[in-house]
Amino acid sequence: MKKSIKKVILFLALFSIQVGLFSIELSFKLSPDLLFPFLTNGDEKYGTLSFGGFFDTGVNLFDFLNVGTSLGFYGVPIASKESLLSDQDQYMFLVPIGASVGAYYYPISRLEVGANFAAGSSIAYRGSNPQDKFHYSPWYRASVETAFRITPDLSLAMTGSWFDSQYDTYFGGKNVLQGLSAGISIKYNFDTEKTLGAVDASVQQDESVFPLFYTIYKNNYFGTITLKNNESAEIRDVTVSFRSEGYTNAEIECGNIKILRKHRTEEIPLCADFSENILQFTENGKIPGEIVVRYELLGQKRESVSQVIIPVYNRNQVRWTDPAVIASYISSSAQEILEFSKYLVGVARTYLRSGLNRNMQFAMYVFEGIRLAGIKCETDVSSPYDQYHLDPTALDYIQYPYQTMLYKTGDKDDLGILLMALFQSVGITSSFITTSDDFIVLFDTGINVSKAGSLFDGLDRVLVFDNNIWIPLSMAALNEGFINSWYGAVVEVQESNEKGEEIGFVNLSEAWQYYPPAGFSSGENVSLATSESQLASAVETDIARYITAEFGPQIAAVQTRIVQEGASVDLYNKLGMLYVRAGMYTSAIPVYQMSAKMGSVTAMNNLGNIASLQKKYAEALAWYQKALELEPDNKTALKNLNRIQADIENTK
């Protein structure tokens, strides 16, 4: 008996030491109940109803477990002379002492359910002479309870239990007392760690925010929010949001938690609906923000707001972790881009050649417009493209289109960004390639590879993507004109392939799906002045070089066949078509005339088309009529005749 008491005292001492060393939650529970001992060796040993209860103390662990001590008392009326004790007294008293372990759970905020098991030794004695009637009785008790939480710390419960006290042994002995009990209990939890009545939130970022990507942070996290529940109980239906006055369009929900236990922490990804105001950061800086936590505590809605600081890079900085990130700099909607491209295309339409590819001619005017405006390719000494685009860890400084127009200079990537923005603004689909020492812009001619022979002398000087012909342009050779830039880009790509270098092709339309354009414009006056006559002259030189290179060999080959094979309708028509595609109408007319003299209706239709383009409607009408004299049912001639008659009527 003394050994058992010593064990209990030792347990209590260790328990007290633990409380002093650690922040824990203690529980104190008083459970008065009524005991029905009718199962103890038959119905005649004790009366049908006894009184008593337990006082339990413990430590709440792991949010579901309670470990501690249990002390009880029962007064049991004696009704049978077969009792193990003397029958001279009317009551037997039982004082159980022991240890307990229990589990508890909160299915809803106000409801607690639990189960407990306790065991130990008890002192049994008769009321008249307790000094002579002490008796050692091992015991155990299994109980369940359903509690209503009045406050986070105080709850009131209905309990039911099974109590069993043995005679000298836990197994195989006689029952001193055995039966069911029911009652109420009141429990109080005491937390040794102070609760602040709020939820704390802090933010951790691996890297500062890039203003360039301000639109993608709405769906892509840039940090981690750490929540700590400093309320007096678990919190439920937790939603976590971020906002920053002046720098976010709206408060955005970052995540939610079904339940967060007291003193526990949880991590939530940090997202933000940043506004374009973040693009005002010309230097590295910081944004004040708020983490808003909304939750329920015992069914009551609450809100907690924590102030945080978000570090931000300046608007021009980026890392080349993925070449596609450059897409965010390329915006075709900036005001200065729209104004400049509108002017360049206006000039292009005045001099446009119908026989040549429209996208190529527009591209020539845009390219030469940049060059003639005085914009030059110069290496950025602080963050050179050749070095920085190969290092994904380096913070590169890249200009927005308006800055390149304003400064009239830029590194290769800066020029490429400006050129693509202008291309996109006039409806030319563009992409780019990064090589070890060049930035190459590509534009889609819209010509299917199956029809490449109509405008190119083979595929040696073009690139093919998705069965379309794309023309590459070297930004390193911007100041050398369109044709030199084109041919220089072809050589660069070929050499990179021969060296086995990895070429990063980026489809701009696809890249925008992940890196939307920032669309930043300063509002400054960055209009560029170019002479229309100089621009037209420069493009005419480009076109002449293009025709010589791409059509010259084909024209020469047909001319050689005419000399060798003799004149024929097919050869004259083929030669005439080459001249038309090259925009060389003056050369095409006499060739078609010779074919027409040989009775070619196709040649007559083409002569009528050329005359129509030159607004010589009467001459065009005559050629269509001649074609119909030879072939009255010729659909092309009939269609063109009706069209030209309508044009003549409109000119009256």
C-alpha cells in the first residue's frame, strides 16, 4: 500500500516539474456521479445506489490525448452478509487513487466527446472503525462523455462509466465493487502559455517580387504565410487573404484551413492581385501589406490582421531562368508603340507592292523605321546580354520598349523587345531565339512551306515552324539594314546548330500564356521622327536586294530555258509570273504580251490585272474582252470583266 502511494507521489512530482519546464495545457475535471453496484457478486451484496465521483487532473497532448492522475471517493451501502468485510456497518467507503489516459475530439466547435481509462489502487474501509478495516483493492474505470463547451476553457459534460474494484488482484480475484455509474462533470483547462486572443501571421519570401510579373502573382505564389493560432481554442473555417493599399487591385484569398489547433502553425502560399502601380518602382523597395485572417472560434466569427512588409525589385529587373520571361516586356498596346507603328504602316501602305508578301513589307518598314530613327545597338556595360542571358542566377536589367525609344539605344534583347512589340501592334506574329551572342527576332510571313517557291529561292535563308515560313532578324546587325540583319541571323542560327549549342526558340503567343505583357508606359513624349522619303528609299533598297537574291536565280533559269528550248506560252507565262511576284510589272508586261500574241488567255488575264492595278481601266477592259473572245466561258475573265466594269462605273 505504501509503495503504491509513493508511486503516485513520484508521478505528481514529475508532473509538476514538466509543467515548470514546458508550456502545456493542464486539465482539471470534477465528476460527481451515482454508482449502481448491482453487478457485484449478485444483487444482494450492496444497495442499488451509491454516491461519489472522481477528481481528475492531466495534461492535454497532441490535441487529442490526456494523461494524468485520478482520485475518487464512493460511499456504498451494504445490503448483504456475504460481504468480504464485516456486516456490522451499514456503509463501505472506497477511495481509488491512480493514473488515467483519455482521448477527446471536437466534432463541432461547441461539442466535445471523449473516452477515458483509469486504473490504480483503492482504500476500502468500514465507516465505524476505519483504522481496523483498511483493505487494498486494485481498480480500473472506463468512461465516456459528451460535453458542451461553455467557453474555450470551461465545459460541462454528461458522463457514463464502468467501475471495477478487485480483491488484492486485477485478474481472477473477487469483486469488491463493480457496476455502472452516470453523472455530470465540469472541466477546466489551464494553458501555461499565454494566449493573445488573435492569430499571428508572418511572411517569408525566397526572393523579392518582380514588378514585371505583377499580373501572374494572382495565380502563382511568391512566398509563404505562416499562421500561428494564439487563440484560446482551435479555430475553424480559416481563410487567409492579402491586400496592400495602393498596390493591389483587390484583396485576394491565398488559401483556407478547415481547422487549426491552439498554438499550432500552418503554412499558406502567398499570392497577390497586384495593380500596375507596382511598376512605379524604379529602384528596389518595399510594399506595406496586410495578412487578413478570418475564422470561427466556438461558432463566433472573428478577424485578425497582421502587418507585413513585401520586398520588391525595380521594374526592369529579371532573371533568365526561362527565356520566355522576356514575353512580359513585350506589349503591343503601349501608347508610344501604337503611335509609332501607325505612322510606319501608313507609309508602308502608300508604297506597298501587291505582288510581294504583305507581312515582309510591313516588317521592312518597321525595321528600317527603328534604324532611321537613330536607335542603335549598344552593349549594356552594367548587365551585358551576352553574359547575363546565360546566367539564370544573375539579375539582369532590361528596358521596356518606351525606354529604348526614349534613350535611342539598347542591348540586343532591348532592341528585340521593341521590334516585336511593333510587329505585334501591326498584326505580324513574332517570336524570338536566344543564341550565345545574339538575340534573333522572327516574324511569320504567313506563307505555307508548300508555297515557299513562289517567293523564295529555296529554304536556305528562312526558318520553318508549324509549316509556315519565318524570317529571322539579327539584333546585333540592326544598324546594317533589314537584308544584312536577315542574312546575319541565318548564319548565326546555322553556326549555333553546327556547334551543337542549345537554341532557345520562344513562341511569343505561347509565352504570353505564362508571362502576360506588363504593358508599362511612362506617358512621356517618346515620339520618333523619320523621313518618309528616306524610309521608302531604304525599303526599296531592301526589296531590290530581296528580289535579286530570291527571284534573280529563278528568272535567270527560265530565261535560259527560253533560249535553249525556244519561246513557248508556258515559259513566257512562268517568266511573267516571276516578274509579277517580284513587283517588276514593267518587265512582266512585254513578256505577257508575247504570250498573248501566241493566243494565251492566261497572259491576257494577267495583262488585264496589271493594267487594273495601275488604274488603267480601259486597257484592262480590253484585255479581258480579248480573253473572252477566245474563251467565252472563261470564269476568270468574266469575273474580272464584271469587276472592272464596276470600277469604271464608280469613277464616272
